[in-house]
Amino acid sequence: MAVSTTPLSSNLLILVNNDEASGNITRKYADLKPDAADQDVYDVGTALADLQSRTLSAINRTQIYEIEAVV
């Protein structure tokens, strides 16, 4: 059976070092345009990370898709 996917939403996650304990703190920015280019999301992530006093650890993007059977 064939399936099709439809992008529903996308989130930007900026992980910064936790100065007081091990691990990271995650800053989540929800509801990005699903069709936003990865380079644009990365550029925004680095710009937002530069505004923080903590050290950037990683920039992640999560995407949610609807999966439907094609009849």
C-alpha cells in the first residue's frame, strides 16, 4: 500500500549548556513554517543562541507529518 505525507508543523530546538548541572537546557520555538528551508532555520537558531549568555550546544529541528494511505 502506498502512503503520502503532509507536513503539519515544525519546531526549532536550541540546546544550551546548563552551567549549574550536567546536561543541556532546551529552548523550544514552536510553529515554524513546515516548508522553511533548513538553512533559514539554522540561521535563526544561531542568531537566537547569540542572544543568550549560555554556550550553544546544538540546534535541532523537529517536524510533524501526517501519513495517509493512498487509495
